[in-house]
Amino acid sequence: MDVVEAWTGQNASALKRAFRDTNEGFAGRLGTSVRTVAAWSANPNLVPTAEIQRALDTLLFQAEGDVKGRFALLIGNQQRVEGEHAAAGSQRPAQHRLAKDPHIAAALSWLESSFTWAPTSARERVAEELAALDPRTVEVQAQRLAQVTREQAAAAAWRYYQAGFGKWRPYKARLADQVLATTILTQDAWLDLAQPLGSEQGHFQFHSGIRREMKISQSVAEEAARSLAESIEKGSQIVNSEIYSLTSLDIQGGVISGSVGVIDFVQFALTLNLLENELMRSIVSDESNRSLVMPIRNELLPDVATVLDFSGRICAGGALALTAIARPRGRGHDPDYLLLIQERSGSVLNANRRLAVIPKAFHGPMADYGEDAHFSATIEREMEEELFGRTDVDSTVSDQLHADPMHPSLLSAPMRWLMDRSDSDAWRMESTAVGINLVSGNYEFANLIVIDDEEWWVRYGGQVRANWESSGLHRYSSLDTARLESLALDPRWSNEGLFAFTQGCRRLAEIGGQRVRMPSIKLEW
């Protein structure tokens, strides 16, 4: 075959394979960037520019006969597969998503640029994994992993990272003579902070020059391909928005400061995020509870020194908050705070099917990288999205097109009421604690949102509604000690969720006055 009518990402990738080139080799041969070549494998329907089309024409015309033969064979196989698909009718939803979802294409593009897949491609490898998956087996496996308790995960994490803690310690809380263990690594100075969010205290800087690029090993690449195929099959939401990666952190005298860069979400999802399922699978398969087989963790997060090396690794994470809303006296209760707890949907990648506080989100920019680096920006945005129903700030629904997504003219009525009273005693946001989650190395910034003015609940209580990230929203009275105690002891809590909940409860006990009868929660060292 000497002539191609119109080049696409698919047949350009076929020519690369015919030359038996890597992405780097083919980019050099063609005179374009590695990212461009990787994008063709990720998006077969992509049409190269006219200049590159001409360069591809020349490359094919000048190729040796064996290269042209392989190219013709590859193109013929592609046409045969396309014909079989057309004859078979519609694709399975998962296969359609692999072919059409732009966020999956972004994940494939990143895999292409981060590992040498030649003579195959990341898309073909993920397609093979997807074809081999049995949906029922995937669901059964998900159910098995969901049965791993927080206590089991904490015990396994601390057994793996058994040395090198120093001043660092696992976060544990004692309640009703029971010790609640988590996978959160923290220290005394990072707990019980009570630092107002949005105040002049503390400052997070955005460094625009920091965007981590990385090459991954074969074992990580293969696990990433398997994980991506399973996520597609399960229908998990994958959105390639930018998120902040922590580069430095300093907490002194209860004041938090630090710096962040940005990465694409898929870079985290296909590397550090793999560690959670690996840990859970290891626990499920380790009946003796003695030996944990975790090769990906051995490579990406092998020891405490690596966990704490924020500037030397990807360190994604987020902010989450216990929300407490003042209510007037009502049927069956005195004036109290309403506490909101969510049960995470099975469609989210993080803490799915677990209990968590709400709001909860990855820390990332919306429109202004510098201003949005402050955690108050993420908390306020997530209040709008997760509690007040604004879909235009939800990156899973649409791209962000507003110059100022949190402009007063765009705010929901409940949020506008709060923002109009930012300098009053009507409500407050405080940072309560910071920790590093050993499950995947994420930073966890725990916060407390307290709305003290009863008028807000009277006006807007009926508008509080969780979004798609939750499969259920539960409410608790701050006066119901027994139910709160039972809630804290529920084994379904995510690690970061329990961390934020117990720290929020300790702070609310200090400031809530007659509205609270919180259970006694003590820190366990």
C-alpha cells in the first residue's frame, strides 16, 4: 500500500507499528512531538494537520517494502475488525465508551506517552483487557474488596510501613472503650488545629512551573491498563480535570502553609490510585494475614520517607468537611446542629461505597490557579456542587466556561446567603486536621463547616441535596449522643472520612455550647 486517502490517528499509528517504532522513534522520524504521536493511539479518529498529513505521505512513499507490507496488513486487519463490528451491530456500552469517551482518550494518551507499548498500543492493550473481562466477575470482585474493613486496611498499612515513623504516628481515636484505627499518618502539630479557612493566616502558593512528568515501568503500565479496563466496565466516572499536587507543607502553631503544582487527574488515577485496589486485593488473598504482596506499592510508595517526600512524587489529595447546620427547636428535638454524612456512590474512584463527611473533593483549580490553591476555594465550590445542586461547577457534567464560577451573580441562593455574611458570626469554616493517607499517599485536609444562624436552615434546609457522588445522605442531631456514637463505630467509614468526622466532632464539642452533646472522642497514641 503506497497511498492513504486521508490520514487519521488510527492509520498513522499503524504506520508507526509497521516501522516497529516507539512513540519517541516515530516522532523523531516524522519530525513532530511525542505527545502528538501518543494522541493518535489514544484517539484513532483524530485527523492530523495538513503538514503532518504530507509528512506521513512522504514517509510511507519512501518506506522499504517490508514496512509497506506490514502497513498494508495492519490496515487490512483494522478494516476487517471494523467490518465485523458493523455486522455485529452496536458495541457493548463499555466498548463504546472506550472508543468515544474523551476522558478515556486522555487516559490512553497519557499511558502512551509514559510507557513504550510498541509494537502494540495502550488502546489495544486496554481493549484486550476489556474484551477478556467478565462483567459478573468484575462485580463479584468489587463486592469482595468492599468487604475489607477499615481496620483491616489500617493494620495492613501499618504492617507494611513498619519502620521510620519518628514523630509521625497513625491516627487513632478512642470512643466507648474502642480504638478506631485509620491509615492516616499524622503528628501532634497537625491535629485539633481550629484554623479559620479563608483568613490571612496560612497561605498556599501555586508554582506554575511544576507539572510532573514521569515514565512508568512495565508492571505499573500493565496494572494501569487492567485498572482502566475495569473502571470502564464498571462505569466509574473518570474525568481528566487538573488537580493540585502537593509540593511542600508546613504547619506551625496551628497555621497551615505550603505550595502546590498541577497534574492531570489521569496521571494520579493510573499510578498512585492503583495502590488502593492492590492493598485490598492483597488483604483478601492473604488469609494468613502475614505476607502482603504489593509490587506496585514497592515501586511507587515503598517507605515512609517516600510518603513524606512531597516534592519528589505525585501527591494528590483533597479537602473534606463535616457540615453542622443550626436548627431551631422542632418536633422531638431542642435547638441543635444537623450533621450531614454521605454514603459514597459505587461510581466514584475514591472511597466508593464507604461513609464520608460531605463535602469531599480532590483539591484542584477551577479558573484561577493561584486563588484556587487555597482550600477554602475547594470547600466553597464543593458546597455548591455536592449540597446545593449546582451542576455548572461539576467537572463531570461540563467544561468550566465561566470567568468567575463563584461570582455572586452565579451563586445558588443558599450559598449567596452565606457569602453575604462571610464577615459575620452567621457561619464559619475551620481547618481541623491534616494527614497523609497511606492507602495511596494522598494528603487529607479535614475541615469543619458550622452554620450558626438558624435562619439559614429555615430558609434553605429543603434545598440541601447530595449529587451523583453519593448513594445516600444521612442526617444526625448533635444532641443524639447514642446515635453519634454508633455512627462513629460504623465499620463502613473511609479512613479520611473517619479522620474528618472525629476531628470535627472534637471541635464541635468545644464550640457548640448547649446545642451539642457529643460523644467523648479521645486521641489514642
